[in-house]
Amino acid sequence: MTANTPTDPAAEETPTTLSAVPESDEGTQLPGAPDPADPETEGPILTPVPDPEESTQAAADLVVVAIDGPAGSGKSSVSKASARKLGFDYQDTGAAYRALAWFALSSGVDPHDSAMVVGLLEGFGYAIGTDPDDYFVRVGETDVSEAIREPRVSAAVSAIARIPEVRHYLVALFRSIIADTDRPGIVVEGRDITTVVAPDAAVRILLTADEEVRMARRSAELSGHSAEAVGEQLASRDRQDSRVVDFLNAAEGVTTIDSTHLDFDQTVSAVVELVRLRTA
Ligand code: CDP
């Protein structure tokens, strides 16, 4: 199967508005996705991408905990720790956008060149560990778990994440990873999990914190980079990302947890208690 480009008829069927919720019958014409029905299909995509409707059905008896929030809200570390406490899997969706940005940079592709980026999906070969105690991100044979956190990747990722075909492709991939979970539940974190990836999740949370607190947390994570530079990059990424997905306001039915005045353990407890309450 060859990669669709924006000139392909199939690509024209993809949503044109950036925050559009994919229709349930979309996703069968994914750019570069291996055909799950074809055992002969070869390709580096490690997780098969099924029909999104099928994956939603497969996930129906799972407890899905959807967590959205801006950069530096503590989403990733809180989600991972909550998954560990609950005995659930954990999926970091931002890692996929970051890994694709890393792949574009490594391939000499301009992240703003949508057609070229879409063309990369066929050979993306993305794999992520969903065990909270065995987290890794790979592109093909390369472990990119550390490399995708580099500032050059953070600076490129928003351009990648605004390409509708990329979002469409990755949303289906995220759903297939959810459906493949063999634990009782999965904590999935990102920007559009409560609204697009898993809008019918049993628990939907918006994790926020005041901007100064988020910047301070992120610069503490990235030692060796000036707090000012980290803050500027984070604010710029938030601005670009918020044009694509609204992750600063809770959608209907989504519970906001503001971690500004909570420490890490208190934030994890707030998430775990909410999950227990909702699933009791
Ligand atoms: O951890 P941090 O909030 O800094 O970012 P991330 O979760 O690693 O996500 C990296 C980037 O991927 C974001 O800045 C968004 O551009 C994009 N992203 C997205 O568009 N949708 C998601 N569900 C997750 C991430």
C-alpha cells in the first residue's frame, strides 16, 4: 500500500477542520496503514490500525481514563503513576506526535511540508510501551524515548500535529492500542483524548495548572536549558496547539483537576479517587 498524499481522493475524505471528530466509518483509508485483513502486508507499522468502530467496540468493557491538559501540567507523570496504582496500562499519545516530528527531522523533511510528512507515515514504524513500568518509544529499530524530548523536537511537533491526515491516522492508531489492552483499564493522556480519541471514556479529566507553575515544572525537568527559553517555547507550543484542539477548557462531562496547589502525590490521588468513584 502506498502513502496517500493530499492529492489522493482518499485523502480528500479526511476532515478539513483541524479539531474535527473523525466519523466512525472513517479510518479505513489511512495513509500507509497496513491492511489488517491481509496477512501478506509487510511494513514497519508495528501496531495494526483497525477500523475505529471495531476498536471502540473492543474497548467497551475496558475502563478508559482519558486525561487531557497543556504542556507542563504533569499529565504524563501523573497518568503513568495513576496507571501503576490502578493496575492499568498507560498510553502517552504526545509521544507519537513527537516521534513523527523526530522522524521528519531525521529524514530531512520540513515539518511544515504536509505532503512530505504524510508521505512519512507509511514507513513510520512507531511502537510504544504501555506498561507503566516499561515505557519506551521506538521508531523502527531506534529507541527514541529520550530524543523525542529534545527542544528541537518540541519546536517541530506542533507543525506536525496540525496536519489533519496525521491526526486522523494517529487517532485510529491510539484507538487500536486502547483496544489491544489486556489489563482491566488504560490511562490515555494527550490533548484531545476526552473529546476525539475516547469521548465515551468512563473517566474524563482535564488536568490543568497555572502557567507559571507549568513553566517551572517543565524547566526543572529539562535541566541544562534556561528557564526563560523553556518558558517561551512552552508558551509558543501552547498557542500553536490551542488553534488545533481546545485543551484549556473542559468539554461537557469532563472533570477539571487543577494541580496548581497540589503536589505530585496529591494529584495522583485525586485522579485515582475519581476513577474509583466513577467505576465503583
Ligand atoms: O508533555 P507535553 O504536554 O509537553 O507534550 P506531549 O503530550 O508530549 O505532546 C507533544 C505535542 O503533541 C503537543 O504539543 C501537541 O502538538 C501534540 N499532541 C496532540 O496534538 N494531540 C495529542 N493528543 C497529544 C499531543
